Amino acid sequence: MFGDILKGQVAVVTGGAIGIGEATLRIFARGGASCVIVDNSRERGERLVAELGGDTLFVPTDVSDEDQVAAMTRAVMARFGRYDMLVNSAGITSLTGPVLIEDVSRADWDRMMGINLTGSFLTIKHAMPHMKRARHGRIVNISSTAAAGGGYRGASPYSASKAGIVGLTKMVAFEAGRHGVTCNAVGPGPTKTPTRTILREKEEAIADTLPVGFLAEAEDIGNAVAFLCSDAARFITGQLLFVDGGATIPWNIDAHIPRRPSA
């Protein structure tokens, strides 16, 4: 889809060995970019490096740990000498399943924020000096329709973390724009990935509530991310792009109207 327009650039993708992160990284690789897989699973990361080959680097990292993020950034610069694109896809959707706010433990809240929000802050913090120095950079953070009230009951920590991503995205865009750096967020709707078990259990019912009538594949989200990282999107910054099959259309009355049988 993107040809080789990303050739010669370096793309760092957190959560890059599974789900949306992996799909995005594969799109970047096909587009000619050198890819850095940042993931906390050595098994998944090493498997993907072996599969992709070429100029691919795997750096096992817990993105909630600043020392590890700093070390990852040094490894990127030591290997490639540049840092063009950062996609923050590392995240968790649930810790113990749906939990009402009064039952959320402080430890679970802190872990959700640490990975979903603090992790994005840390990777941006350590990438920014290199992007500013080069006067070029593309940052895309993975948020969610939950940031717009599209979450499910019992997902307060997740929704809060994804809404925080949007605020972080806008302020980074404001601060970095004059340095040639854009920062945007993508808000996926229901997407089929290995980590989203609730969708597998209720896929047909959830798909029927969407105007398009089907769930996204991880590649659908990755294509939007790749666009925002390309020069075709150089005038887009500080935005939240929902890639959700129409899930966030206000008052989706049609979802409650029986569909006419196909001819």
C-alpha cells in the first residue's frame, strides 16, 4: 500500500511483536523502513526478527521502566544513528477482567497507567531530543474509542489511560511542531487481536452494532498509523483519528434497527 516511501527511515514500535504493533511493524517493513521491535516478550520478539530478517532490531523492554526505555533508545541510536518514527502500541486492556471503580486496587491502577500512559510518555521523552536534532519525527500513540466514552462497564482504568494518551498527544504536538515533529493518536474500535479475548467471545454480536458490520483486522489500524507516519500527513498533528468502523458515530440509531436480509 505504501510502496517504499518509508525506505531509509527507522521505525520504533512498542508492543511490536503482537497485535496492532506487529501489524504496523510489518507494514513499515514492507515500506522499506528499518524496524525496531520493542516488546517485553523475548520469545515473540526473537521469532519476529527471525521471520522478517533484514535490518530489524529487537530490544526487550518494559516501557514502564525508564532505565529500560533509555537503554532501548541508546540501542536504536547505536545501531541506526537516527530515530524517525515512534509508534506507542504497547498496552494492556484489562488486568483481572471488568472491575467496577470501587473494586479497582491501587496496584492494578498503577500498572495500567504505567504501561499504557507512562510508557508512552517515557518513549517520547527519550526519542524527542533525537527527533528535534534531526528536525524530523513522526509519533503515533495508540489510544482507543474508550477515550471518547466508548469503553465497556468495568474499564475505568483503561479508559482513563487512553484518554490520557489523547491529552499527551496534543501537548507533544504543540511543543514539538516547530521542530519538524508531528504527534497524533489513533483510536481503534473493536479489533481482532490475540490479546482481546472479549471480542473473540462476542465477535458476531459486537460486529452487528457497527455501521460497517465487521470488526477491524490489526492491519486496518496499522495502515492508518503508517499514513500518519508518512510525509503525506506532514500537515496533520495533534489529532485523534478514530479507526472504528463507525463505532463513535453519535446516536447510532441504525445499530438498533434490524438489518434487511441480504438478497
